Amino acid sequence: MKKFLFVLILLTTSVFSQSTYKFLNLDTSPRAAAVAGSFVSNNDDPNVVFYNPAGINFLNNSPISFSFLKHLMDINSASLVYSREFESIGRFSAAVKYINYGEFTKADANGTKYGNFGAGDIAFIIGYGNRLDQNFYYGANVKFIYSGIENYSSTALGVDLGLHYEIPDSKWNFGFSVLNLGGQLTSYIDTKEELPLDMRFGFSKQLENLPFRFFWSFNKLNEKQDNFIDRFKQITLGGEFKLGPSFRLRFGYDNEKRKELKIGTTAGLAGFSLGLGFNVSSYVVDYAFSSLGYIGSIHRFGISTNL
């Protein structure tokens, strides 16, 4: 779909909250999105590297996962992550996250069209994790970020830091991460922008007598609020039912999205998400649906396996 430049400006300032690098916070993994991104305490999915690099320490073998997101209008996003253990060194992950905003019509101040241009962002990530103490693990990511619009570009360098603690007997997991530390290397013309810093703390538990695991995450704990308690109001939560050996049903809720997408006195289903996952031979296929209320909805697809 062809759109004029002012639509691009509107899109990047409203959907992505006036920051070039907000795509870093976009959930691409359908499993993570189905539980509303409350993945900081996850420990069995390679996509945890996007939420807490310490979570990769629990992965087995060499998992690889690809995810695709069909956003609004012509916007598409994808991610690819691979993880491998190196004996006596630790576990590493390599990942890439990409978003394409579609094709736009180039026009002058008089509305005369003279070509098309594209816009997109990409991040390359290298992660490392290892054991800190008994049941206590750490991890870190280094990421190079590139953003481009037509012939203009911006680059940045970021770091993620994470901790993970598990209680194996009761199947509790706790995660803490600081995402997107760092800053710009080069900017769009003279516009200086910050990375979307996000401090998260969350927990998850596998219930003893029910095939159900719940997730809870406090997000953006670094943001200034009128009082200390308000820092804990930006929460996401979700759950995952294991229905048999090869099928999972998921749901999630994001209270911040629900407030932001509220129109008048109603928000429809904004902030709610659903998903499912099933095994096909040695592959795991995942799907997630996320509602943006009256604005629309987002669909995600993913496939994972062990190499």
C-alpha cells in the first residue's frame, strides 16, 4: 500500500511512541506474545533472550526459533534466534530482530510524486549466560541496532543484563532484567534519541497437580511515577495449559496496552491475547492473536526445533 510521508511520521510517532528504537520492545515470538510478553522468568524457550538473557542457561541442545508478525497495514516483523552450549565456557545465543514498515510514496511540498522509498529497523544480538551460584544464573546481550528511512539512517549500541533464580522443588522461577542500556552511535540528521530502557521483574510457576503454568511480569520499573507504588502498575500476566503431550493453549493480559488503546469509556478486547502451540514431528508450531481493540488485531506465527 502506498502512503505519503506524513503517514510515516504519524505512524512512527503514535504506534511506536516517538522513539526510533521502540521496535525493540515489540513481541515477535507467538508464545511470548500469547502470555502478553510476561517472559522475563521463562526458562525453556530460546526467545527468552529478548526478555532476559539469563533464561538461556536452562535451554537444552541447540534450539532454533523463527517468528513472523503480521502487524497493521503493511508492517511486518520477524525474528530468528539460535542458542548453543559450549562446554566449560557457557551458553551463547545469536539473534536478529527485524521490522519493515512497507513502501511509501515520495512527494515534494506541492504533492508531486517522484518515486517510492522504504523504512525498516533491524537489531543483531549476541547473548551469553552462565551459572552464578546454585540455582542462580546470569546473562548479558550486546546488540547493534540499525534504523533506516529512505537514504537516512540511525545506529545504536545496546546491552541487556539479566538474572534468573529457580526453586526446582516447587517449580518457581524468578527473573530480573534491564533491557536496552546504551545509546545512539549516529542519529537521523540532528535528532538525538534514547533507547527504550526497560527494567523488568517477574515470576512463573508450574502448578503441582494441574498442567498449568502462570507468568507474571512487572515492566518499566525504571520509569518515574508520582509515587513508588505506581511503578508496579505496568504489569503483564499470562498462563499456559498443557493439554496432552503435544498441545498447549495460552492466554495473556497487558494492562498498559488496555489503558493506552481505550477509546472513550471502552477498550473492547484491547490488551488481551490468545495463543496455541502444537508439535509436528520434531518441530513446535506456535500461533498468537493479540487484540488492539477497535484499532485492529495482530497475528503471529512461529516454528522452533532443536538442531
